[in-house]
Amino acid sequence: MAKNTQPIAKRCRALGISPAVMGYGKKTTNRNPGGQMRKKKSEYATQLNEKQKVKFVYGILEKQFHTYYETATRMPGQTGVNLLVLVERRLDNVVYRLGFAKTRRDARQLVSHNHFTVNGKRVNIPSYLVKPGDVIEVIESSRSSVKFSKLLGEDAPVVLLPSWLERDKNALKGTVVKMPVREDIDVPIAEHLIVELYSK
């Protein structure tokens, strides 16, 4: 499985995003987003930067990202919003959003290693798209591991869930209650620039 191994902090600075978006160093502030470049970016460079942001944050490679875009163009509504909703519905992202993993990279690895079920069936495909009504749960044999057992009890970390997800406080289980909307996606992305890039 191909994966992005670039240093997180360095790449975040280059793209002008906070490491907190990636689940890293939530107290860290980026005092110089985008690096020290003084030269004004061209229109193409600005559009490309937005696409690279989404790919980096969600851990998606070019071929798969283009497939998402093509799917988004065939859906009703705004293509840019459709694109973000599609990547937000990825199983690895949902595992991260539910608080079962500290980062999306960690979530992707956990999914690949068969630690989760969707509606009672094991799914090890990070790009699997969830839908309303789906129940995501840590498999029984993994629940006693330190990684997951520490997510339960009084000392469990507090998770701020988006409105489209619910999580059982007393179990390692979450539910997709509805489709995500643009307001649920807190990644700082100007999606219309991605559409403009592909429309050329």
C-alpha cells in the first residue's frame, strides 16, 4: 500500500496549515504558515496548493484523488463540496473522527490491520466510504489492547465529534447518523479552487 512518508510539520508549513488539522500537536501554532515565501503565488500555484492540502490531510494519492473528483462531478450539488464530503466519508477518517486513533495516518494503519468492523463485518480498506446507519466498531479481540482499552473509562480522552457521527461512551463503537455537510469539515480548504484547477 502506497503511503505518504513526508515529515508532518515541514509539509504543514509548506501548505500553510496547522499540524492540529492532522491530529498533531494541538497546542502548536504555526507562526509562519506557508513558509517564508515572499513571492506572490500564481493562480495555478494557489489552486494546486489547495488540492495538495486535501491530498495531504486525508492521505490520498493523485490517482485516487482524481477518481474522487470525477465521482463528485457526477453528483448533484456543488462539485467542490461533494469532493470534500467524499473524502470525509473515508473509513480511516471516520475512525480518526470517532477518536479511535490520534491521527489519520494512525487510523489508516489500524483499519489496514483489520481492527474494525462496519455493520459487523471486518473492513480493512481505508478508502471504504461509510453511509448513514453504518456502525463502526473495534473488533472484540482488539478491545483489550492498550491502544483501545485506554479509550474507555473516566480517564478516556474527550473527543469532539462532528454532528454527523455518534459514539457510544461505554463501548468502542460509533454510528454514522447522517451524511456530513460542508460545515462539518473543519479543514481550511477553498474547494472552489480545486474545481477551477481541474476545469482548465
